[in-house]
Amino acid sequence: MAFELPELPYAKDALAPYMSAETLEFHHDKHHQAYVTNGNKLLEGSGLEGKSLEEVVKESYGKNQGLFNNAGQHYNHIHFWKWMKPNGGGRSLPGALQSAIESDLGGFDKFREDFLAAGAGQFGSGWAWLALQDGKLAVTKTPNGENPLVHGGTPLLGVDVWEHSYYIDYRNARPKYLEAWFDNLVNWDYVAELYEAAR
């Protein structure tokens, strides 16, 4: 199944001032497009053509690094655009998700602190995650294009900490980007939808 670049679910300037139109132009139109283009080339002759994106990600992990890097990043970014929305963030989360955060992660404030710390503490490029792992919520981080899928989990929320995600707007202030992103852009309805599907 060929990879395709999805349309953004909002206008390029809709996430300002927390994420600029210029960042989205480079991040979506250039970086994500490159993962799609390169991923499609590497998919040819890999023996994984016709598989779902999730299967390509899992089956190329540790076996076909080039394909995995591009397929993993394509998967991550398809969700990343949906994990954000204008006027996102806030503390009122859909019921079941809120309860799980209380019971599994010690409450919203502790979860926020751990999630931001995971993002700030990821050395070099990578992602911070809220995932469903062995029936419980967990906060993790991964290098490069890796995600919880390849570690037996289901990604529910991920933040991109590659420099191209924040450098135009925040220069090298990754923690500042993470706080702005978490508090103002997260689409909790989409996170809850993924959580319901994964349970």
C-alpha cells in the first residue's frame, strides 16, 4: 500500500502563535513529504508491499532500517497532525482517559510533568509518548522514528522533538516548545478516541 501525504486537518496558520505557518510548511510539506517519497521507494521490492502501514513499521523494525525510518516517521506524523488542534490543550479530558491517567500515571499534573520531562530528556531527535502498554498507560520516549508499536504498545499521544518541529518558532528552547504544545495544542478528543480503540 503506497504511502500518501495526508492533508493537514486545519489551515497552516491555525496553530499560531504556538506553531507557525512557516513551521507547518516545512514540517508537513517538506519533511513529511520526504518520508512519504523515500518510504515509497524503499517499499518497492521489500516484500512488504500491500501490508498496512502498522505492519510495515513493525516488520521492517530491526530488519530494514531505511524503510523503517521512513515508514515509522510517516506513521508518527499522520497522527502528529491529528494530535493537535486550534484551541487545544486544557485539563478537561474525556472521562475514561481522565480516570486512566489518575489511576495509571498519578494524576494529570504528574502525567504532564513526566511527559514534558520525557520530551526534554530525549537526547537528539525522537519522540515522547503516552502509550497503552500491557493494559496500562505509560509515558515513554524513543529515538529517531521509533514509536511504541515496535515495543508492543499502542501510541495514544506523541510529540515530535526533532528540531524541525520547533526550531523556527523556539530556536533551541525545546522545553518551552513542549510546554506550549502540551498546554495549547493537544487534541484530547483524538487521544481519547485512540484510547477507546486500543482498550
